[in-house]
Amino acid sequence: MRPEEHTEIVRRLRSAEGHLHAITGMVKDGKTCEQILHQLHAVQAAIQSASCLILIQQVEHCLDVLQQNPSPDNSSIEIKRLVDLYKYSLIFSSIDVHREIEEVKT
């Protein structure tokens, strides 16, 4: 990744960190569930945003590698990497809310 890409990812992660720190204080201070959930949503959005940016940058890197060195072996490796990234992004983005709720109930 290029340094300017690092900067944007770090900015988004720091945003999540700030919101998470605020949530800890809110819980300690007995803030309402709605206020806490609102902040939790902000944390999730910032993390998801950073994740998407990392994924996009990696896809762009793989495409650059394929253009610069289009050998069959290299193409196979980079295409596998792209497929793995896609699978991982699907897993990461799908949270089983029902399972999480059941765990809280028990």
C-alpha cells in the first residue's frame, strides 16, 4: 500500500477507536441503550469502511501485478488471491445477528 492509503485507513480506524472509547464511558455513566447502540453503529461503520478500503487497495494491487507480469503462474496466484479476498470479504461482512442474540440470551 502507498503511504496515502495507510493514512486513510489509520484515520478510519482511529475514528472507530474514538467511538469505542466513548462507548466505554457511556456504559460506565449509565447512558441509554439507544445512545450506546448509536455509538456502536458508528464503530461498526468505521471498521467496515476501513475493511472495504483495504480490500479495494488489495484488488488494485493484484490487478497491477497481473498487468506488470502476466505469466500464467503469476496470473493463477493473483486470481486465487482475489478469489480468497472476495470470500473473506463475504464472511467478514455477514454477521449472524440471530446467533449473536441467542448467545446473549444464554
